[in-house]
Amino acid sequence: MKTHKDLDVWKFAIEFVTSIYKATAQFPGEEKFGLSNQLRRASISIPSNIAEGAARNHPKEFIQFLYIALSSASEIETQLIICNNLNLIDEQIIVKLLSELETIAKMLNGLINSIKNK
């Protein structure tokens, strides 16, 4: 691996951030500092932690940051369920986002296992 930018999971997570920003752009004004902000910050946390972990010199540190990214994915899942309950995002978009999030989580778990097995 050259840098974090070579990791497919990082690339996919960057695309996911864009999807989250688009999905939250239509939130009502009172949610600007509520769920919208939380979703955006948590989504940004995923590729950011992948990048920061990849820059570390020790595999255990990289794994730690990957677990933080995985935790952010769980946070987003919870927030999307709340958005669905409040009808803040169209259900089809929620399903798409949750599917993308599941893919990211699987990719993170795969990378964690790959690093552990080296």
C-alpha cells in the first residue's frame, strides 16, 4: 500500500460522504445543528480515520483507527434509522445509504482482518 488514497474502502467512504451531504441538504433549518451536523461529521470521520491510521507506522495503530471508522459507521446507521422514523430522508435514499454503509463496514472488517493476519 502506498497511501490511504490507494485503499478502495477510503475511496468508497469519500463517495459516501458526498451521498450524506446530498441527503441532508434538504433537512429543515432546525436540523442544521442536529441530525444533519451529526451525520455529516460521522460520515467525514470514516475516511479521515482511515487516512490517519494508514499514516501511522504501526499496524496496531492502523487497526485502532479502522475500529474508530467502524464505530462511526454504526453511529451513522443509528442516525439514519432516526431520520427514517422522522421522515427526514426519503425511504429509498435511506435504503441506499444503509446498503453503502454496510459495504463500507464489510470492507473495514476485511481490512482489519487482513492486517491482523499479516
